[in-house]
Amino acid sequence: MRIYFQLVDYIIFHTMIPLRQLALLQTAFTAVLFTLVSTATFAQSSAEPENSWTGSAEPYLHIPFKQFTTVTVNDFHARTQLPPKDLYSLLQFIGNVRGHIERGRVGLMIDGAYLRVAGQASRNIAGGLFTGVGNITASMGVYDAAVRYRFGKHELDDSQAGSGTLITYAGVRIIDLWSAVVSEITGPFGYDSKDQGEVDRTWAQPLIGVSGSLVVVPNLRVFARADAGGFGLSGLQDFTGNAQLGLAYALCPSLRTNVSWRYRQLAWKSWELPRNGLTNDQNGIEVGLKFLF
């Protein structure tokens, strides 16, 4: 636990994440750790040795109530706020899938999400004395690969109320980011200029996370997940995070439907001047269909 709180302090003072978003992510992460560690303690004691291969595949859809995006190009900031009806009317492509394979208690997991949105009208662009309006087209891919270790019973076992599973994981998160801004900028002394710029960057982050679930009644689980990546290693600001809480219902022994609340954040800003960067906050419902084998 001491290492965890040292990590939180590092994030606060080195990555400059807005405290409003950080507080939400930190609260969720702490709740998951303390609740699920206690769950796994008794669950692990009753688990039998396992040597067979198991796995899962889950296509899912994240439906944000609102999406906040700020794109920084040469120190000018274009900000957008999209409710669901606007987000999906401008959506060009979306794809999300996660899965894992496991033998015994050790396994590999992947999670990939890609989103492309075109024609977002920014509310304002600001840079010193200059202001204006603009239009943003952005694509963002986030791809996780990690080694995981499971405490407790396998997710296929939904028969016993009170049994639980705790999974810790560590690996790499690859981010592929592209955003273009077309803007009309005005300033003092009648300055008026049309300009365009883009942010195009691909980089890797270290990733740590924890997830877990608890059988409430047979065939119904409550689950939670939290992770963090970046920690300021690839820019003046470099952080990604997820916090998730939901319910999973077993339709049959090998098929489960998941419904959850999820908060996602990405924040990156370059070391170099003039600054380039992007922040993206999504807060909403996620639905998924999980196949277990």
C-alpha cells in the first residue's frame, strides 16, 4: 500500500493532472484495492490448483455521457464538449475489444480501443491575446498488453455466492494519437488569420492495474477495475487512466453480459516549445459481451 500512495504523490506533483479528474481516479483506484484485496484473501484459500488453458474475448462499446477534448497546437488550445447525440453523429469509426489467455494463474491480457471523430466545432481557441473558433478532426487508438496474475477462483465459476477473483497486471500501453485543427484566429490591432495544424504522435507508457469481481448471487457478479499509465515519462504531461464499476450476468456458463460505469482519461503535453498536446475525458456507460473458454 505504501508504494501505491507514493505513486499517487508522484502523479500529482509530476504529471500536473487536473485535481478534479485525478481525485475521481484516485478514489476509484483506492476503493478497488482495499475492497478486492480482502475479497481475494478468502477466495484464494479455497481455490484448487489449475493447469488447463482458459481465456476470454469481449467486444464492448463505451457510451460517454459527455466527452471533453482539448487539442493544443503551437500553444493554441481548441476545446470541445460533445454530448452523446453529437459525438455519434460525428463518429467515423469505433472499435473496442479486450481478451486474455491464462494457464494456471498466470496469463496475458490485451485491450484495444480506437475512435475517430470528424468535424468537432471548438468553443474557443486561446493563446495569449489571440482568440478564435475552429474545427477539430481527431483519431485516438489505445492498445494495452500486460502480464496478469489471478488470485481466487476462475470467472467461469459463478455458482457460489461470496466467491471472488482478484487480478493484478502490469505491462505496456501504446497510444496512437492524431488530431488536426483548422482555425480562424483574431487578435489585437485587427489581426485576422486562418491557420491549421496537427498533432501526430505514437508512444508507449508503462501500465499497472487491478481488477476483481465478487459473486453476489449465482450467475451475477459485481466487478471493478482501475489502471494507470504514463506517469510523466514521455512529456511535460503524460498520463492515462481508467476507473470502472459494474455488473456481469452469466447468460450461460461461457457467455456473460457486462454493464458498467467507466471513466477514461488521456492527457499529454510535449516538452518542446511551442507546446503541442491533447487531453480527452470520457465519462459514461460501457456494455460488453464476454465469451469465456
